[in-house]
Amino acid sequence: MEHLELFFKAIFIDNMVFATFLGMCSYLAVSKKVTTAVGLGAAVIFVMAITVPLNWLLDQYILQEGALSWLGEEYAAYDLSFLSFIMFIATIATMVQLVEIIVEKFSPALYNSLGIFLPLIAVNCAILGGSLFMQSREIQSLGLAFNYGVSSGIGWFLAILAIAAIREKIRYSNVPAPLRGLGITFIITGLMAIGFMSFGGMLTGGDEEEAPEQTVQVEVTKEANDLANNEKEIIK
């Protein structure tokens, strides 16, 4: 249940694009065609699926205060958390280079269409944000870290795929001249972000929230009865 909740929460509720607006440069630049959006989105999923668990291991066994205790008691007092950004970015850059080599080898057309934005995944805010959110939210296990990396990547993939499909269709629409291009894209992104906010209630509700509602109803009923009794006394 914990894995399923984290999966849907990372995709819909805490979506990297619509909730935190991370990775917007690639989101706007590579979303003109669905094919390129799918390629970049798949690359982002792959990179996040690898880097978030790797950075979780780095955080747990090297960077946190006392994480080096496995080397001996004399290392238990070391705190290397100030190296988090450098270590995370180094891991991400390594994986991005691997992705770039694979894409260039097996899909030269996609490699050429992505252009400079494929190596720029290394400095994509969404990729680094996934590792930093993993660290700040104190994800407990390697499995949950992998789940969070995959689901966050899928959320970013769905965002860029949706805007790419809309931008392909909107070419044939009568958009006012001042809003053509990035103007209408920002407006659509804002509307989609508002729509994704509605998923915030997807994991709430249930038995825990029924009790407060019943308590409120009982209090309102008591107040109504007290008012009715007071009116009767006044009339008498």
C-alpha cells in the first residue's frame, strides 16, 4: 500500500512540472512534437529510475551524519551532508552520459531531434529535484527510492507528452496573435496545473475523516436544539 500511495502521489499530486514547476526549460523547448517528447520523457524516466536509488545509497551510507559508522567507530562523527549537491550531480551526469551514448547508438534520428537538450538532462531541475526531495522526505528504503524515481519520471513524462499533444493540435487553431508560441503554452500549462491540483484529494478521505465530520454534525445539532429550547422559554 505504501508503494502504491507513493507511486500515485509522485505522478499526480506532487508532479514535478505541475506542482513544483521543475524542468520547465526542457518541458517548453522539446514539447513541440510528440515523438521528441516521448523520447526525452523516456530518457528522464530512465535517468531518475537509476539516479534516485543511487543517490539514496550515497545519502544513507556516505553523506548523512554518522553514515560512515560502517567503516568504524572513529568515522561515526563525520557529517558529509554538505557534499550532497556535488555527489548527486556527479551521479546524474554519469547516467546522462550513458543515456546519451545509448540514444546516439540506437536512435540517431531521436538524438539529432533532441539536440542540446539531451545532455542538458544533467542540469535538469526535475532530475536533481527528485534526489533532493527523496533526501528531504526521508524515504525509508531502497525500494521506495526506486519507486519514487520511476513515478516522478513518469509524472514528468506525462506532463511533457500532454503539452506536446496539445501543441501539435493547437497549430490548426485560431490562437490570437499575441498569445501564439510560448504565451498560449504557459496558459495551457497553468490550466493543466490547476487540473492536477484536483488529484490532491485522491489519497485523502476514509474512516479517519468521517469521525470529525460526525462530530461537527453532532455539535451543530446540539446548538440547534439549544436555540430551539431558548425560543420556547422566551415565548412562555
